[in-house]
Amino acid sequence: MNALLQLPIQFAPAIHSQHDVPYVAQGQGDLLLLVHGSLCDLRYWRWQLSKLANSFQVVSLSLPGYWPSEPLYMAYDFDIDNHCAAIADVIQSLQTTDQKIHLLGHSRGAQVVAQYLLHYPQTINSVTLADPAFTLQQPTAPLPILDEAAALIAAGAETEGLGLFIDAVSGPSTWSHMVGWFKHMVQDNAHTLIAQSREALPVIGKDHLNALAQIPTLLLGGARSPLRYQQSLALLQTALPHAQSHTIANASHGMNLANPKAFNQAVLSFISSNC
């Protein structure tokens, strides 16, 4: 039993991916899959599961290599294509006839969702990208401190490495003010930064944009998110003029935790009005 969420962790059998995929699910209706970003796992969406479950069958999964799975240190194991395959396994395990599918990805998880659209042909009815960190038509530059943070963690200075990374993505002093459960989660996933520092992310190009252009898309940003994410959202809005956009007030990168009520309402309003 997952004591934090009070929901049983289930496992979708490995069909497309290399490992069984852990997830928690709550509610009934169309499928809404929540895809976490760096250092997180299925626990990240704790304020979305119960609230959004009033309208959907909400599924929060842990991508391969993240808690509670075994660590994957090498780039050929820990890569975005295997993470896309994990989403496919969960959908194949759960989807019923006529059940619509909605994908929501945060940060690195937004890039996983964008890549997923190229690899798997089943219909996706909507996509929400929350603070994506990628550029368009060229390789995305890694976060400048990623290698340094990964090296600190590999050398045993885990707290220093995690603090460096979290403050870079969410703002100065974020790590020191984080609540206990969040620190525990990222500590469980500290090893993933080592693998992430070695991966080569695919370029988000014309094919990705064409796939996104075919379905309703919501671009979500935090009002206080670092410039890196604001620039990514601005590029996407220009490239995808049909996409809707919304800014979550009083929130930085972890917008679904800082202002869950506004975040949940934005997702609900978008899906209900477009699907």
C-alpha cells in the first residue's frame, strides 16, 4: 500500500517497454494519464488524483527507473523512448472500448508526452504540456547545472546536488523550503539525475508539431516559473496557434503543488470544453 496516497500501487505488464510499469489509479470515466518530470514519480500528483478523479479515471504512473522501480543508470535503459513505451503499456492495460485518452506531462514529462505522439498510433484526445523545457527544431540545451548536480550525487553529496537542481528549476531557496514528503520523493529518485545527465533527448521538430496540431493542446505555465520554461511555452504557442494557454497564478515550476486548485480547474475546463 502506498501510505502517502492511500492507494494500491498496481503494475501494467511490460509489452512495449522493458519493465512492468507502476501506477496508481482513482475514479471512473475517460483516462487521464499524469506524467511526471525530473526527480519525481507517481506521488508527485497527490493533489490531482482525488480531485480530478471526480471527472476521470486518473492514472499517475512512475516512468521506468523512478521509484518504486529499480534504478536505471545507463542511457540505453533510461531513455525517452522507453518512457513513451511505459505510457503505452499503461494505456493498453487499462483502456476500455470508447474510453477517451488525455495526456498531461510536466517538465521533462511534457517532452515524453510529445515524443509519445510520434510512436504510438492510438488516438489521443487531448494533451496538456505543463512547463515544458524543450526548444524547437534544434537540440534542447540541458539545464546548465545538470552535470554538476549529477556529479555531486554520484560523489555522495546528494543533498547538495538535489538542492542545486531544484533551485535551478523552481527558483532560489526552493529546496530549503520544500515540505518533507517532497524531499523524500526526490531523494528516492536522486539517482535518476545521473542517468538523465547522460541521455540525448530527441529534437522536437516538425513531426512533433504536426502531431500536436491534430489534437486539442493546452500549454500551462507558472506565473513565477523560470525564464527557461516561459520561453519554451512562448515558442510552442507561436508554432501551435490553435493551442490554448493558461498561467497558474502564485506558482513556479511545481504549479500543480503550489496552486492545485487553479491547476486542476484549468485542466478540467480545457478538457470539458474541447473533448
